[in-house]
Amino acid sequence: MNARGKPLTPFETFKARFEELLNELYPTETRQLGNGAVSVAKFFEVRIDTQWTNFFWTYKNPSTETFDDAVMNLLVALARVSMDPASPRFDEDTTLLRERQLGGTFSLFHEHHWLTRDFADNLIDLLEAWSSGGGKLVPVLPNSRYFDEAAFFGRAILEPSALEYTQLVQFAAFVFYLRHHKRNGTPTSLNEWMRVVCNLAVNSDIERSEEYGRCLTGLLKLLPESNQILEHLSATDIGQIGFSPQQVREEALKARLILTNCDWRTRIGSAETHRYFSGQIEFLLDFSGVLAAAERMQVANWEVAEHQKLQAAFDLYLKKAQSTFTLSGLAPIGPAEHYLWKRALLALGNYLVLIGRNYCFLTDPPSNRDSWKRFLRGGRTGTREHLKALWDRIDANSEIEPQLSQIITSASDLEPWRSAVVKHPETIAYCWQQEIRWEHNSDEIYLLHKTQMNGAHAELYSYVLYLELDKGWAQHSLGPLRLESYQSVSMIEIEPHVVLVFERSGHPVSFAVESEKGQFRVYTRLAELLELPEVETALCAQGQFSAHADELTRLVPRQEIHQMLQDLAEILANLPNY
């Protein structure tokens, strides 16, 4: 029972039993309290009843006037970053701590061996830092640019199981630094450390517990040098540390640039803080020639003139990058349905990315496998070089829309499929998920509403034909044929196709046009001609159709389809009247 004569809350039970456990964890160690040294258990006892209570009281539940849930939730968040990643139970415990219905209790923590010295140190050092103002959280960092302490704390005390691995890695780096540098840490060094960790975490794929564990191991490897992290990165080949090797290399190069020439810091900082790039700016270092220069000669040996030349190029590409991307993705230029960026880029090269069996025009959300952000990460031999080619043709100081339109309209000598898409933005609009299917050695390219062929899909060349025929002038030249809506399909047994209808003596005759092995196949059903033998005769004699099974069919080269349809319309228009 507590002092109010009520059963102990989970927090009160935890506090009492944890104080006892601290005597076992720290049998001889002391901490400074006031003017003297006291045992760790005594330090905890005093702080939890005074300074830390005052801190948590600010975040009490207004309906219950207690802060017990907030404390226990923060303990769960701390447990998630305090476990030993080398433990054979790490993956299992990490998965358990992601369960939303998990209730934090002393028994749960103790039974799973989460109450370690690391956990206790992390808890004490964190609360000492955040509660130093006597009330609301006092940030340690000079700003929230690389880790928003208050925002993280707010999420942690509400729903610690919902914290993503990327957030936990940043929290771990923050807590580890506080623990490791109790006496010699500085806000400036902490901020630099958090900048590097933020870049590494945000730009690495940390989706599974084992990936999270490898990142924690990497942090612990870097931690001894966290007070001079740039010097460490610039001078040491740190090898595999769990994070994206590409991003690790980028951080090392940026560290060398910053330490060698102070004018790089503001430039790199400006690029990194673009919300869409979020620290991933290797593409700018590549486009501006920095990567190539660093391969030719160590950065430390560059002349000032070399730095200045590369900085000028970096500034130019950064300006173009800022014109191309907003914080959420591709910048809107012109009407959205015109897809000017994508068509201009495709006019200069095949930038599409293969995801599974589909090629992608790319999407905005950074976490998507087919995002522009991942495209920018693509490496120097990837398709992002087409973006450089596009930027090299753009003047960042002039209006962007007419420049993109000019690139599109002047495109020539393109592969047929690229030409079709560049000329017809509707082909991109058809792809709701921005994906197409183009199987190896196939002449047909399918535009997908979703991501599979069992969803509605069109075929590129027949769909473009439909778009061209749907123009007013084209329909007028095809009389008496009437253009129907394009026939998308949701199965692979039937090809998507254009439908043209001719009506005679009350009998409709449908002509389908579909893509087949690099040509168009135009066909009609013989059953529809049973009452119109003169039509069948004219199609075979004048239209070069031939009977195959239950159809009249003609194969037509793609470049001849418009003339062929006009000839067909003329044949039908000149049939004798009855």
C-alpha cells in the first residue's frame, strides 16, 4: 500500500523495487549529490522524489492528475535502446517491446533482464539532463535540427511501442553520448554527433530488428570518438557499422571537406537540411565533380582554387535541386497532369527504375521503394545521371516550365516507347501507381492502374493510338467508323485494345486494334459479318484482311496504322447502298 492507503501503482512498485536492485548493480559506485557522494541507489531515491518528480509533474495526465503512465512509457522507450545488441535474445525482446498492448511493470522488465547497468545509467543521465530546469524539459542540444528532444519525449511517454527504429537509433545516439560524456561533453560536439547519426539513420533501411541491432552496434563502435566524430570519420576507415555503406562513405567525405575548408560547412548544411534530401546529398557531390576530385587526390591536398571551383559547381546544382524538389517530393511545375519533369527527363534518357517485375516513373514518398529519394541515392553508374543531363540544360535563374516544355517538344530520335510517353502525358496519368510492365524480349509495354496484371491495364502503343484517334480531326477523317472508349482489361488472356464500330443496315461491326509483336493487329469477328457478306468481301478484297479461325485479321506496321484505318474507313464508306 502507498502513503494514501491505496495499492501501489506500477510506477510506485517499479520505483521501490528498482531502488533495491540498484544496490546490487552498483555495490560500491557513488554519484555526486549536493556537496557529497552517495550510493547510486540513494541518488535515485532522492532524485525520483524531488527533481525528477517535479519534471514529470509537468506532463501529468490531466484527468487522473498522475504521471505514472508517462514514466513507465519512457522506461519502455529506454529499454528499447538499452539492450545489448549482441545478446541472443535481442531480436525477440525488440519484437516484444513493439507490442502496443505491452504494459510496463517491474516484473516484466526484471524477468526479461532489461534492468541492466546500461539501462540504469541511461535513465539517470537522461533524466538529469532533461530535468535540470526544475520544470519542463530542458533540451541539451542547441536546436532541434538533428534531434527534436521535446517531440521525441512527447511521443515516448504516449506510445513507446510505436517509435520507429530510425527514431530509436537517434534516441540511442543521444542517450549514449550523455552516458559516455558525463564530464566532457559539449552541446556543440553533441550536435555534430547527432548530425552524423541523423544522416546515417534516416538514409539507411532500418526496418527489421536485426538491422536495428546492427545500427546500435555501429553506434557503440563510434561512441568513443563521438566528441570528435568528424575527425574520426575523416581519418579512419570505419568499415561496416550497420548503416548504409554509401551513406557512411558520404559522411566521411563531407567530414574531410568541412575540416579542410570551412566554406564547405554552410553549403553542406544548407543542402542537408532540405527536408526531402534529409542529409543524403551524395548526388550533389557527384554532379558537382567533388566525388571525382576526391578520387583523384586526397581532399587535404586540394588547393584553395580547387575548393572554390567545386563549391561554385555545388552551389549551382543545389539551386537546381531546390527548384526540382520540395520537402515532399517533385516540385509542381505547370499542370500536374502534364508531368513535365518526368517527360523532360525521359526525353534525355531512360530513367525508369526496375522494382520487382515493373518499371517505375517514380513516386514522392521517401520511404517508397520507387521514390525520387532512392533514385537520387542510385549511385554514379545508375539512372540519376539522366537528371544531371537535364539540370545541365536548365537555367536555374529562369522560369522552369518553358524550359522543360522546350526539351519535351524538341526531343528527337527516341526509342519508340520513350517517344510515345514523352508525347503523351496521359500514358503516365493512366499508371495510378506510376508503374509499367515490360517483360524481357517482349514488344508490348503495359500501363498499370495498380501493380499487377490482374488489375486494369492498358497497352502503351494501342493506348497512344486511341489518344491520337480521339482528337477531333482524327475522328472526322475516320467516318463512318466510330471510336469507342479504350478497352482496358484485367486479365492476361485478352489484350487491351482500341475499338472502332461500323454500322450498316442496323448491324454493328466492331473492329479491334491491339498491339502484337511490334505491329498492330486489326480484327473483327466473322460472326458479326454473317448478315453483311458484302462487307466481308470488301475487307478481304480491298482491305487485305484474311480469315483466321473465327476472325478477319490484318497485321499492320505501327507507323502505317493511321493510313490503314483511313483506308478502311474509305472502303466502308464506299460500300454500295441497298
